[in-house]
Amino acid sequence: MSIRAARIRRLLIANRGEIAVRIARGARELGIVPLGIYSEADAGAYHLSSMDDALCVGAAPAAESYLCIEAIVAAGRTLRADAVHPGYGFLSERAEFAQAVADAGMTFVGPTPAAMRAMGSKIEAKRRVRERGVPVLPGYDGDDQSPARLRREAKAIGTPLLIKASAGGGGRGMRAVDDLAHFDEALEAAKREALAAFGDDAVLLERYLRNPRHVEIQIIADVHGNTLFLGERECSIQRRHQKVLEESPSPVLTPELRAEMGRSAVSAAQAAGYTNAGTVEFMLDEDGRFYFLEMNARLQVEHPVTELAYGVDLVHLQIAVANRETIALAQDAVTPRGHAIEVRLYAEDPASGFLPASGTLVRWRMPEGPGIRVDAGVTEGDEVSIYYDPMLAKIIAWGPDRASAIARLTAALDRAEAAGVRTNLPFLRWLVRDAWFHEGRTTTSFLSERLRPDQFAASVPPERALAAAAALVLVERAPFRIAQTGIPLSLRLDEHVYRMIFDRYAAGWHAHGDLEGDLATARHGDGIEVRYGGERLAVGGCVDEEGVTFALDGQTYAFVFATPPSVADPHHAAGGAADGGMTLRAPMPGKILKVTARAGERVDERELLVVLEAMKMEHRIEAPNDAKVAAVKVREGELVTAGAPLVELEPLSP
């Protein structure tokens, strides 16, 4: 396909993070000037380095910046943009944004507002595709959104049941219901989360398939009536309804099933008069029957696996369609060339139930090599904010077949380093080594069946991590380089304090105390090499006035120069009290959305006390056991830091 950038010359990218960087790269390849936006919290963000010019569009909260249509359109005018690319998330599926861009005389790189209204609403989308004969799950997608009507429909559908936000995706505004006794609470939470994330609290109900695969079809359509499907992506491995690994092609689709699903995807797109890139998502059951799930009227997070497996550039194609060019591709020529797999690297703590994490990246090293692609939205020294999605990067591997792609991805993850912020890197390394994954036995219940609750539980760090921490301090801190014997060093990690004494010798130090043995060190690139207990470790990190932070074996360690612990581990909600009571603390920074606890009242085990919003997700703080509320320390709307006291509990009177 011959792609010209005849009409679009200056492209405003209305997004942040890795997708803004990726779109800017695609624009430059076509000779287009990339322009950016940022919030006050993103004033020094990595994505701005990819832009020729950029403007601040508002305060840190997304509602006041990246979701502010008026400010973004004004930025486009000021920067003399002739087109706007929305990326994914934020305003990417908001028809009113696409219309505002067009009204301002700029080209929207995406579908028309009418198509977005039709397919951006899951309710309207299901109606349209059903008329085209595309199979859909039984459920309710009516206009009556009253709780009473939704309750009646839920009873008619039965359990298991899924409540889904009509206006968005990414797991937000979604709740599974196994017992209708909990329907009202789940509905309230889903609507509240949907309204916060998408500005629309409409939901639909559908029967919940227990053990399906999640398979999506990539489509591209031009304004001349040509609609093609560019293969599938298997996205079954998910947690909290959010994808963590995607691959193309699917390990289970036959050519015949691929073609059948592709034709259904094309029918779905044509039902809305859809143009540009889009994704039609299906659930595939164990018998090979598929059901329409939704259509994403935008570029997907996981689009790189299609690009690598099918040899296309979806951003280039999007721009070509926006320039009203004809797609010069034949459907029968679209075939997979090898296999591609992507994993999402998140700032989150696998040891604490994958709660989002924030902080400063003191070390950031991404893998390179044949068949490896990294789409990153951060760099070393960046602050990971509580305000936005915690995804840091996507690591993608291509190989001539699935086994080689897995091997390349496994090696790439072993080379990746991220320190200063807790990440899911240990989880990803475990995932790509799992036997079921290698066998292609991946369904949406994969993690619930394969991942133990304590798989990444916090524990006393291995001796090698303590040796690495001590070595970094001894090498980087001038007083330790000068002293010779009796050097004291105490480091704390969570509730554990490690006390050591070091004596200098020719090749390094001899350790006594919680660390015993010889510790040899040498400079190694931009880090150090440590030899201890017969092992050789390459370690890089940061030593400051507070302590030492580094990554080892995919795990971030943050040792603090020891002081007596005064608060509970901030990655757990509960902290003990001397009188036998308990203080429930914020597991991460965030905003208090709801407080149901009342001082003096009795609460039962697992009763909801507080709802905390962080990184666009809601987190429930529940009573760990039957107790009495001694005090409530927060109010609705309040911003809290990690470890901040929320509710104080006391034992029930005998």
C-alpha cells in the first residue's frame, strides 16, 4: 500500500504514555509533525520528548486535562494541527470529541462520530450486530436503566452474570455476580466506576461464560467501502478483566474458524458504517462457538502483535484512511507470518494482589535483540503517578513460530530491569514459563486456576538480595569507601531489620551479623558486580539519603537505612495496635470515594468500610474480622497517601 501524508501535516496526539510515543514515531515515518499535550503532573513526562511541540491542557486529574475536550481542541488550534489522533483510553471512543475535532476544522484519525456512537455503546453495538446475524450472548441491553428494571432482568438471565459499562472497557465498570443477593452492591459499584472513567453510567447485563477464550479480530476499513480483517489476537490471560498477555495468531483457531470469525467482524463493522481501525471482540467457548462481546472503536493496546505477525503498520493505515486513501490490500493476501506475543509491564505489586504502585524509577533497562520490540511510556528517573493507568511498557517478541516467540520473550524478560517502583515483572517471568501457557491452554480462568494467592507473597528477602543491597551502599557511599573495619550498616525492608558489620579486605568486605561471608565488588557498566556465596550478581540501582533501591530477579527491593518501624507495612491494609485493636490503612495513594464505616457500630468480617480510588480503579477496604469501629479517619473526597490510617477497629466486647 502506498501511503502519502498529503493532507495531514501536523498531528496532535491527544494522549500520554507509550501510545503517544508510538503514534509520534509512526507520524514521523510519514513526514508528519507530531504534537503533544500534557497535564500539570506530566510536565516532564517521557512522551513529550517525542513531540515537536506540546501544550499543557489542565491539572493532574484526567477529568481536568486528558478528558477535557475543550482544552484539547483549543490546544490543537494553538499548535496549528490539521488532525488529531486520540490513541486509546481517555477520549478515544467519545463521539462528542470526534465531532468537536471535526467542527474545529481538523481531521479525526478514527471512525466517524456516528460509527462511534453506534459501536462505542455496547448496548447499541449488540443490537446492530444481532440484526446482521452475528451471534451474541443472552442478556439485557435496553434503555431502561432503573435499578428495578436491571434487577428484574438480572433475575431473568440468572447467574453467573456480568454487569458491564456500556461506554468503555479495560475492566472498568465491570462486575461479575454469582449470587443475586449481591447484585445491588455490584450494580452500584459498576455504575459509579463507569461514570468516573467514561462519564456515562449506563450498563448492560449478559450471561457470564465460565471458561471461554477471549479472541478479538482486527479490522481496517476505508471510506471507499473496503473492509478487511487482519487476523486475530488471543487475549484470554486476564486479571480483573484486564489483559496481561496477548498473542497472534491464536494457538487454537483453525483457518476455517479464523475466516468465519473474520467475516462476522467485518459484518459487525459494516453494521455501523465503520471506517478506520477497530477491533471486534468475541468470546470463544470450548466447543468452538463464538459470541460477539463488543467493538472497540479505536486502536488497541495490543495492536503490536498484529503488526509483527501480519507485517502491517496500523498507525500508518489509520493515517492513510484519514487521508481518504484506498486500502490496497487483498483479503486473501492477509496471512500470519510467524508468531508474536506481548506482555504488559505494570507498576503494580504481585505480592499485594496486584495493587497499583507509584514512585520514582531509579533504574530502567529494557531488552533489545532480534525479534524484540518494546513500546515504553517511561524512562529512568520518571515519576509514576497515581493519577493514570499504571502500565509502563509493552514487551513484544516475534518468532517464526510460537515456541521461538516464547523463548525470545522469556529471555527478554530476564534481561529487563525496573527498580524504584514495584512492578509485575516477577509475575510475567512466571507466566511465560508456565506449562499450560506453553501448551496453549489459555482461557479467561487461566490465572484463577494457575496462580496461587501466595505466589508472590512478601517474604524475608533472599540472602543474595541483602548482599546486593549492602554492596551498593558500600560502593556508592563515600564514608564506607574510606573506612576499613567495624563498619556498621542496618537496613530495613518492610518490618524486617538487618544488622551487619563489615571489615575491609583487599578484594572487598567481610560481613558479620545478618549477612555472613566475603563480599567482593567491582564496577560493571553503569552498575556493580557482586560476588557472594559463590554467586556473581550484576546489580544497578540508586543509593540516596533514605536507603538503597534496586532490581534483582525481576523484583524491586527498597531497603531503608534502619529506624525502628513505626507503621505497618504500607502494602497491607491492616496494622496492629497495642491494645489489640487494628488500624486499616490505605494500601496505596488515592482518593476516598465512599465511607460506609460509622464510629461505634459493629461490623462483620468482610463488610465494606471504605472504597478507595487509585489509578482509575476502585479498591475495597473490608473488615478483616468481626469488630467494632473505634474511629473513622477519612471522609469522602479526601486524598490519602499510602499507609494513611482509614478506620480504627477494636475487638468486640465479650
